[in-house]
Amino acid sequence: MSFQTDFSITELAERRKRLASSLPEGAVALIPGAETPRGSTLFRQFNDFYYLCGVEQPGCYLTISHTGESVIYLPEDDHSTFSASNPAHVTQTTGLQAVRPLAMLTRRLQWLRILYFPSREGEGERESWDCLERWRQATLNDPLDKRRGRVGQIAYNLRAEFPYIEIRDLSPILDEMRAIKSESELVLMRRAGELTGLAVVAAMQATQPGVIEYELYAEMEYVYLRGGARGPSYSPIVPGSANAGDSHYGANNCRLDDGDIVLADCAPDYRYYTSDIGRMWPVNGVFSEKQKSLYNYVLAYHQTLLPMMRPGAMRQDIHRMAAETMRPVFETWEFASKEQRETAACLFDFWDHVSHGVGMCVHDVSLHHNRPFEPGMVFAVDPMAWDRKNDTYFRVEDTVVITETGCEVLTRSCPLTVEDIEATMRVNRPR
Ligand SMILES: [Mn+2]
């Protein structure tokens, strides 16, 4: 496929127009697309590029001038559906104003004074901006490697080749735009959220003592693929009790035993959009009293946070208000032990209940951290009782979108309460 079908060409044109209106006179934005895949993997476009024009073809560039003119530069590759030798086909399909061969791009740049270019690395398969930053730092610090990533390398080359062009950061403009999801983006995010929840249901129903963590992941991936997703949007995290404290555990190769609890943190890449979830359930299908008391407490915290998600709310106020609401609940809660009570107390000081943004990648831009919530912002609500000292860990994570009046939970297809989880696990359980 060369061109997406999920957004109208009018909506894509409006995005480009909005970007153009953020540029000063005479400036041009340059957005690089993803390169040709190195292995036998399906090509996946960079998110920013896809967001602005929907073209899925390796090695392309997009320019948007402050007047709104958008031009796509295509590598000269006659195997492609989209080809610079058939400009009418490209412009009619995409709504872009012009198509040119890639060789003409440097000529276009020569005359520029101000160029807007992303500082963020392009997000591709299973990639979020934060993991890309870590990768870029690691390779740059390696004295014999020094790679910068595709986008970083292009920026470096532009500075070397056109030292007189002032290069400004395009990423904050794109972050602003991508942080607020349109209705057509939310259609995809609802489906991504639904698949995320249904996949956890499948994993719950396949759980029994003796199962290996990766078997549960396999159940989830099956649901993604059956549902039309290309696979997971990040490396799946399916730790049993022994590994639950490691929030980025990914080996998924340990056996789950009677009495253990298991966490699933996994979501699909569904037509360039994703979701995020964290659910925990008992391997034997029934929460012990001890597990139940802490799980229910974290759930109560979660259910205190959700109604506070509405337009105009501020993250730090919500953290404070939730702590105030939960303080008297905590005082009278019957915890199973002193250690458990200490673990639960961690929630008051946890700083990330209203967590990262979610969108085209699982750790999407997070503009809701320090400004009032707006309709269309999507993020994870993820209260966590995480006690390294006592080696216990409980969390309940959902992805929500802010609406005009409150919020909508995108991952609500996944059971949440002890009763619903246990009832889910009784269905089709192998005996
Ligand atoms: Mn998360």
C-alpha cells in the first residue's frame, strides 16, 4: 500500500495548512520519511510524515512552505505505485500540490533562509521518542559508532551542506498538533483500545498454573493480528510475580505458578495508532485475600482518578485531590499486613498517576503534564503501588481520552474489578 485510507485528503490538507500557518514568512518545513527497511520487515512510515500526508513509501521527503504549498519528493524507483514520473496520479490521490524526484530536493533547499526540521528522531516500528533518545545517546557516545539516527544524520548533513540556512526546531509544532486527536484519529484509537482490552481477556482465559509468560503474550498477539493490527506497538511486558517489579521486563520466559499474580502491559500498532494498558490477575483464577486487599485499594485509587479527568483539569491538582480523597479510605482499609499497608502508602507520593501521552506511539508527546487538559488529549491513567523494599507491585492502567465533559476510557473492553476478572477467567479455562 502506498497511501492510507483512514483520513480524508481534506483532513490531511488541513493538518499541513495548520503547520504552514505556524511558519514565518519565507520559511519551509522539511519532513523526512522512513528509510527502506533493512530486514524482511514490512515498511512502516515515520509517524510525523504519515500524520501529514499518509504516504507509505520508503525514502520520501515532504516540504511545506509558509504559503501552504506541500511537495513530496520521491526516490526514483519505478517499482513503486507512487512515482515521480506519474505526478498526476500522486497529486490526485494525496491532495499534495506537487511531486518531484528526490534529486531536486537539494536545489529547493539552496535558496532557503529558514528551514524547520524535526529535532526528534522519526518514530517507526515499536518506537517511542524516549527510547529513540536513549538509542541516539548510546550510539553517539560510542566512539567507534557515533550514529545519530536517520533524522539526526540528515540534520547534521544539512548543517554541513547549507551552513547559511538557519535551522529551527519543527518538533514542538508537530507535538502541539499530534497531542490533540481528531475524531477520525479517535476512531482508530478506540479500535486500538478495544483490541488491547480483548487481548488481555484472551490472556486471562489462557492462564493456569504452569503456563509460561510468552504463551500469554502469544494469545494477545493473536488477537491483534486477527483484529487487523500489524503487531505489538512496543515490546510486550508479561511478568509473573517474580519479575513484576521490573516495569520494562521483556523476556517473558518464566513459568507462572499457583499463587502467583501476572501483569500484562501490551498493545497493538493498529493503523499507526496504539493504546496502553496494565492489568494484573491471579494465575490460579482467584485472588487470594492478600492479593485482593491491595488490588482493590489500587483500583479504588484508579476509580478516584478517572472522574477527575475533564477539560481544564491540571495534572498536579488531580494528584493532590486524589490523595486527599484516598487518605480517609486508606486509614480504614483492611490491609493484609503492615508491609502491604506501607506499599499502599506509596500511592500518595507516586508522581505519575496521570502518566504519559498515548497516540501514534505508546509514549506519545505529553503536553497534558503542565497545562489544562483539553478534549482530544489521550493519556494513560496508571496508579501504581510499587514497593521495592517489600518486593510488591500492583498497578491498574487504562488509556483515556479527554472529552467535552469528562473522559472516555478507550481500554474499557478489559475487565477491571476482582469479580469481573475472576468471572472472565472462569470462561473457557482449560482444566
Ligand atoms: Mn504506560
